[in-house]
Amino acid sequence: MRVAIVTENARVYYMATKVLRDYGIPFYSLRPRDEIPFDVEVVLTSEEEYSAINFPVKIAVVNENFIDALLSKLEGRERFKNIYVAIDPGERPGVAVVADNRVIEVHHLKNPKDIDVILNLLEKYPGAKVKIGHGAKRYRSLMLKNLANILGEDFPIFLVNERRTTPKVGGIEASQVQDIVASINIALRDGRETTIGELMHVGEPTKGEIDYIKTRSRELSNGMITISSRLAREVAKGNLTLEEAIEIHKKKKR
């Protein structure tokens, strides 16, 4: 028991308890007037109560981002040495933050354009390096093009061979678990350092790739729509999502 939540602020208390329970960190629940037990190493409190808490190591809880500072203080160091934001590219990319070989948090994105999560993680963990799997080229290209709009084409990134990073998982949420575990495994592997600009361009798609995308468009539209080869090419080159291509096709038919 090394953490105490010392506050009368209900919002801060709820937020702190939720995060601590997610991370399996035991804690005391105290009011500012209570005596702090001897085995407490870090106190969590609100911004308004911070100066009134007489304790040498304390953190003001503003949002859920306090966990990185807390883990660092519990481990007796200022920050993590190596932090990676790793991406398993695909229709619904998996993302993992791994710091010093420990998983800090994971996410399952809605689609390759859902880059806000990644941008927030880079802001949350200054100095973090980005790794991305080498597979799913068209999804990877689409994501990188969107990241390049914000981070620039010269932004450094590590390309990782993701072979055998995806485990076999059973159950209803199997695909989500697979994507997340794959991203964790990508974070733990070495990769080749390059730039977003070098990776975001793909070559001309093959006829087989275009035919596959057209087939997927029929599957996603329950057999109602087959997008054109031109639209399938744009999808293959990472310029459109398949869903966007289907919507464009629908509008042209109206």
C-alpha cells in the first residue's frame, strides 16, 4: 500500500480510483484532515487541495494522464528511459504504449484515419518513438498520410517486421485482442528507422489487389454495391478508406 488518495473532490476521487483499479494499484482513501499512513509513498489530490497537503511527494490529479508521473515516482525515477507507441496497421489498427518493456496502455482504433489517439499519446508521452508493422500496406499508407499532415513527412518512425506478432485468439472480441497483442509485440521488436514520408507511398496495385477490394466492397454492402476499378485503385494506394469509396459510389449512382 504505497498510494493515498487525499481529497474531498468527488470528481478527482472517482477519476483516481478508476485509474488505480485499472492498473491494479492498491490505495488508501483519505480526507485532507486524516493522518497519512507510514507506508504511503505518493499522495494523489486535487489542484485546489494540493498546497494544503503536508506530504513530500504528491501529484495533482487533473485528468487520467497522472498515471505516468505516479508510476515514475513509485519506481523512484523521473521518467521512463524508452517509450514506444506501436501500431499494428489494419482496418481497425491496434495501438500499444510500451515503456521499458512494460505495457502502459492499449487502444483499438475505429479505422486507419483515427489518428487523434496516436497524436494524444505522443503529446502525453514526450520523447516517445513510433513503431509500425510492415504489413497491411494500404491501411498503413492511409494512416501515415494522415499522420504526415500533422507531424510532417520527415517525422521519424521505425518499420517493424510483424511476422508472427498476431496470436490465435478465440471468442467474440478475438479480432480486437489480436490487433492489440500484435501492437504490443511490434513495440517489443527492433525495427528499421526511417521517416513517415518514405513509408507512406505504395506502388501501383496489382489486378489481384484491385479485384480483392472490389470483392470486399460487395461484402461490406451486403451484395448491393461493387465499386469501380478506379475507386478500388484509390483504396489500394491508401488515398481512401473502403467505406469512403462505397459512399462515393453511392452518390454517383443517385
